[in-house]
Amino acid sequence: MTEVIRSPYAQPARESRAFPAEDQGLNASGSAQSPAVDRCPYPRPFDPGFRRCPNFHPVHVLSADSNNSGLNPYLACSHLAQGRNERGGYYASCELGGPRERAELAARITPARLDTERTLLEGLAAVSESAREAVVAAALASEATDGASAQSELGAAIESFATQNRHRLQSLGIAPDRFARAFAEWTKARQMPLARLGRMVQETGSDPLRGLWIRLASALEEGEASAGEAAGRAIDCTTTASSPGDAGLEIEAAANRVRLRGQIDRDAWEQLSGLAVMAAALDGDLILDLGGVSFCDVGGLRILLALAEARRERGALILESVPEELARALPALGWNDGSMASAS
Amino acid sequence: MSLQLAGGAGGAAPFGYRHDALFYGTANESAELIARFLRAGLNQGQPALAVIAPQQIERVRSRLGSNASRVEFADMRVVGDNPARIIPLWQEFLDRNQGRAVRGVGEPIWAGRALDELRECQIHEDLLNRAVPAQTPFWLVCPYSVSELNPEVIRRARLCHSDAHLGGEHGGGGSGGGDQDSSLAPFAAELAEPPPEASVVDLRPSSLFDLRRGVSLAAARWGLNGPRISDLVLATNEVATNCQQHGQGLSGARIWSASGRLVCEVRGPGSLNDPLAGRRRPSPGLGSGRGLWLANHLCDLVQVMARDGDIVVRLHMRMV
């Protein structure tokens, strides 16, 4: 199983073991260089309430020192990654990219959404802090029983948090139970006895809960869709899709004008064929407004073209606002402008 | 290096499809041999198309002199960037000259091809033997640089070509050394796992919508630009739809970014029925079979692996 590979840590040197040694040849040049464009420009760890970076995505990290004594939790960002310069030195990089990419991304996600996410992440960190500490302590002490109870306590804290914040979660398109489930999935996916977690902490100094936190942050970001869940941020970047609610197809007909909304794929073919059967019998020109369609697959287009063909005698079929990506694909499909014109 | 390309088949005797490799040392040598091959065809009134590198087009042109205008040239770096787009070009050339004896030169493999591309080029060369009916009077020569290419590549080339060094020896209608029965075998060649430094996202899609969303999220995050995201999303959707329609659904999907490329992989149980799927221009009508064709035109490289009852399709997008 492949997981999202990313390194969210503010203290990269500690994590160096997790990374394969890089090509030593790169280190040969000792020349001075300008700072990398993706360097995180903010002081770390972040102060509570940090808001200067619009993309800031808080991750509360619990860690222990080499004597297994717990350290104060500190605030990192889930976008923090480990960059390595030409001379082999490490620096804290932003996996979103340079200032331009960061600004574009923030604009796309919208400040309001980012803010809701931050509020949730911080709230979650606050209510679960003691339970998380208990899990870390149990892991360090290799006390399996305590660990299990600490773990279920943490699960309960997360669950009640999700219930209390269900409206916020829903405004992000996330079902509260989905959020709580992330915890269960994480512990199951690790299948790692707490004793082993404890050893891991001792050996590498890494925080056993880091993965959980990333996962919860991901659940927040990624909403319902499981593919999106793995893919990363809750960015609605499907060309024109406005929200996850765009799955499926809505059909709104008035006189000789039919408006389609949503996405046309294999799951919508039957619905669209039904519309085509009715529309084939209409007299006069028929306008299909595809302006609200954020995706249309080739099969969907084929149904529309067949409809144009079927009602050739009765009137024209006019396709309005064909999705851009499909319009671009038409020539490759052998439906160039000429054949479209003859079809409409 | 000597060669008797100009001899052999041709003249009044109709010949069938012939697919030769031309192993050359230097670019000038290759240009000289290509020019001779084309000139011999022109002397017999045979139309010709050469799909080679731009510098090579110039060298051949200058050697052909006034005859150069009678040969069609195309830039292999453009046409063959995705090797799956080459067969349609030959197909179109053959359709245009139906019934006439024709000659072609195609150099899809050059030093510097990425490994992934190389695999697809080799599949392409194998498929050419399948795509062109044996009785087609088409003499195709594929130049290979023995000085620049890996010996293994040359060895593979010998397997699916007649060797032009053997001179006028004519393989009948037997389309080079290609074995018709094993023409699905090239798709069984293993695809390498993503490199260890790649960021891999396992998508585990629960629906096509879900898959599109995941692909689009990851592609945006890795900085693919807008229209290319839409292309990748559409291509992935069509390939996945094929899996659902013709196979038994999707068993997985993942996407990664490595060496300046974004690769989206879709996987499902099934087998490849038509080795030429995606390489035949769809008719403008309403027939099906457009998924891989579209993917080949939207993406920079499309890889298909069919083995052990599974089909894996990888769609590559170059990050510019």
C-alpha cells in the first residue's frame, strides 16, 4: 500500500533517516547560492494563533527527547517539508511551492475555508491534547494495556469533537462520522502495537502521533471523496466544479431549452439517454445548455450527438457552453468543427 | 557500412509489406542511405514519407536535391513524441496512396529516449507488423544508430525487423521478423515501479467522480497547468470507463510525480483484446473505442501492460 509521502516536520534534521541519501555529486559544488524559492519564510515552530501565512495548516506535534521525556507540544504546518540544497544542507521548504504558488492556492481554496479548517484543527488539538499525551506516554512506556485505553480515550475525544463541530465540518463537505473514522483507519492501517511505537520513538525520536495528525488534517481537507482523500488538499480545481456536490447530473427543462448541471460520466449515461429519448420527439430547435456541466465524458457527448442525429428532421440541436476540455478533445475524436456543425 | 537497400524488391513486381531495420554508424551515413533508398523509390514512381529528426530531414533533403520536393517529411520528434501516434500517421499515408507501392522511413528510437518511452517505441515497432496487412506494398525502413543506442535496443530491433544489411533478401509478405501470434506479448513487458524518490498518491477511487477529483487535486498540487489538468482528468476518466465497460471495473488507481513527469495509473482486471486499440483513428461516427485513442492524443505517453489477467494503463504528462 502506498501512502501519501510527505514530510510535515519543522525539524528536518531529526527526520533525516527517513530520507534516502541523495546523490553525493550534487554536494561537490561549494558555491554560494540564493535561498530556495520554496523556503518557508516564517519563524518556526509557529506561535499559537499564527496567521501570517494564508496557507498555514496547523499540525500539533508531540515529541519526546532522547530520554523519552515528553517535550512541550509544538506547532508545525502540514505543508512543511524537508528541502535540501545543493551542498546537501537541509532547509524547511513549503511543499506548496514558492510565494506565487502559495498565493494562487490560497486564492483557490478561499480564505474562509482555510480559516474554518484552521479553527477545526486547533480546536481538535486543544480538546485532545491530554489524550494524545497519554498515548505517547503509554507508547514510550511500552504499556500495552494503558496504551489501548489511552488510544480509545483519544478516539472518544475525537468523536465528540466531530459531533460538536458537525456544522463546521459539513460546511467543508465532510461528514462528521467520516472525520472520526479517520482515527480508526489510521490505527488500523498502522497495525503497530504500542510497544513497537515506543521503540520507534526511542530509536528515531519521531512522534508516533504525527501520522494520525496528518491523517486527521487530511480528512479535514479532503472531505468525503476517498480519492480526494488520498490526493491531498481540498482544492476545487476541477476546471469549473464549484463543490463536491457537483457529482451526478441535474436536468432542468423549460420549453425547448434544457439546462444540464453537474458532471456527465458513465454513471449519468442512463439519465442522459432518458432525456435524449424524450428530446428526440420534440419539434423545433432544441437548446442544450451545458454551462453548468463541469465535466462531460466522451460517452456523454456520443449520446448528445446521437440525439442530434435522431432529431435531424425536427430541428437543430444547439449545444451551448460545451466544457472547454471536451471542446479541445473533439478534433482528436474525429468530431471536428465540421462534423459538429452537421450534427447540430 | 555498406548496404544494398536500393536493390531487391521493387520494379514491376509487386511486393508485400516489408519492415527493415537500418543499422547505421553516423548521421551522415544514415542520411546517405535514406536518400538512396528514397531515390530508388522515386525512380519507380513510388510516393515516400520520411519521419525522422529535423536535422536528418535537412541532410536527406540536400542529398535528394530537386527530388526532395517529391518526398513527404515529418518531424519524428513531434509525431513520435508519444510513439502511439506514429501508426496513425503511416495509416493515413497508406490510405492516401491506396493501391500504390510506397516507401517509408521512420526512426522512432533515438539515443536519449526515456526508458518508459523506449518500452513504448518497442511495442510500437512490434505493432507496426500487426497494423499493416501483409499484402500492402509498403517498404518501411527504420534507422537505428548502432553507435549511440544500447546493444539491447539493437538486439530487440533485430527481433521485429528484417535486417537491411542482408540486402535485397525479401521476407515475402512476412512483415519483417515479427511473430504475429505473439503480438500481444509486448504488452506483457513489466512496467517499472515508480522511483523511490517519487511522491506517490494511492487514489482508491470509489467512483469515476472520485477518481477525477483525486487526479485533479494531485495534478494541481504538483503544478500541472490548468488545461493539461483537464486533459489528464478526461483521459483518466475514459481509460477508467473502459475498464468498467469492457473489464470488471477498477481495482486501483494511483498518481505520482517523478523526473518532471506526472504519471496517473489505472488498474483493473481484464485482458487486452485489440493490440491496436488507441492506434486506429476512430471513425467520425458514433462507434465506440475512443478511450485509448483520446488518451494517446491528450497525454505525452500512454503505457499499457496486460499480464496475469490485469490491465494497467499509465498516462504520462510532462511538467513543463
